[in-house]
Amino acid sequence: MIVCPNCNHPNPNGAVQCEACYTPLPATSNCPNCGATVQADAAFCGQCGFNLHSTAAPAAATAVATVAPDVSVEVPPLVTPDPLLELLQPDPLGINSTPSPLPPTAMSAPAAEPAPEPAAPPPTVAASPMMSEQEIPTPPPEETSPPQPAPVQAVVPPEPAPLPAPTPAPAAASRTQLQQVTARLFHVQTDREIELPQSLSVIHIGKPNDRIPPDVDVSGFPNSEIVSRIHADIRVEGDAHYIEDVGSSNGTYINNLPLLPGNRHRLRPGDRISLGKGDLMTFLFQLA
């Protein structure tokens, strides 16, 4: 069994790559002492501790011995020349050879090369009188007139179609109609709506008194005793509405957060306005 060095997955013997992560597995062999599976590059057997390098040299020698072919090479014996055969050859010693009539010096000297004969001069050829060639007059080239360009016809652009006369828009559509925004206070405890007056820039919220009469009277709502006579004001500045506490006894809360006296809060649709503590007098600001 071969254990993958990457994911430790056991693989069967002889596997080339891991079956789980496909990592190439190291080559393995068997220990010559105990037969356990070890890696090919291991120095010692992990099972019995046998030195695997001690059997490397004999194994190599054995491999060479088994690979070498067992073929006997026969060398033919050397043949000794027979002296009798040499004597049977005609005049082996050169005794009967005819002596050269030339002296030894003449034989050894190289033969002189004959001097080259002077080259004969080339034959003289008499110059024949040159015959004048007859000049044939060349006719002048015919004058060809350049091709006349084709007459260009003037392209007259088509007349544009007359545009239809604009239809006057109705006077009612040209006028811009201003949409008036109406602000309301929705009482949560009784589901009643109070429309804020559009002609006022400052709207007083409270109960009847001798100093500042309220524009929004809450004396008819339940739990009105926690509301001061002069409790809060809503100021209208353009399209914006701002609420501020004007020194009430139990305070004003916007979205369950106290509104400090002297500060104002810009109202947005859905803001929760509580007059007094305990969320007993609650209004929702709405725009329509």
C-alpha cells in the first residue's frame, strides 16, 4: 500500500498517481530482507531497518552479468607464411632482372621537360570595307486626341416637402398648475386627522388660554391633561415644516427622542410626534 504524501490517502501497490487528489506517487520497491514495500530512493527499510544501499553494488553487477549475452567469440589462428611458397615465385630475389643501360645517376635524375614552343601569331585578317546601312525613315507618331469627358448632368435636389403648420396648443395645457401640499396630523389613539391651516406660517399646538389661542386644540382628545396650554409650534418655511417645543411642562418627543427647548426638527412624512411623556398623546405627520 502506497500512502499519498499530499492527502495521506492509501493507494494500492503499483499505483502511479493518487486516487483521491491525482498527485504523482513515488516509485516503490521491496525490501530484500523482509519484503516490505519501501520507496525507491529510501536508504533504510521502515519495517526492519535494513540498509538498502548495501545491496546496490551487487545488484548492479548481477544485472550486468545477466544482461551480457553468453556468446563465445572464436578468434581464427594466425597463419605462418610458408618459405617454400615464396621460393616458388619467379625470381623472388631479383637476380635475373635486366640491368638498366643508363647510369645510376641518369636513372635517378628526372627527365627534362621540353621547352614550350612559342605560340604562332594569329593570322592577320584584311579589313573589309564597311558597308553603310540604309536608313529607313520612321513615320511620325499619330497624334491622338485625349478622350472627351462625358458631360456631367446637374443633379437637382428634390424640393423638401412643406412642413405642416404647427397646431397651437390649448391655453389650458400651456399653463402650469401649482399643486398645493396639504399637511395633516393623524392622531394615533383615536384615528382622527387634523388638517393644518395653509394660510398660517406659525401653527400653535396646545389648549385654550388667554395668551396665545391654539390653532390645533387638543383639549378634546384623551389624556389631554399631560399637554401644556402653550405646548409646541409648527413653522412653515416654503415646502418645509419645522416643529419646536415652546417650554412645555412634560416635553415634546420626535420618534421617541426628546426635543430640547430652543431646538427645532424638520418634519418628514411618517415622523411620530408625542406631546408629553408616556406616548399618550401621539400624532403622525403626513403630507398629501
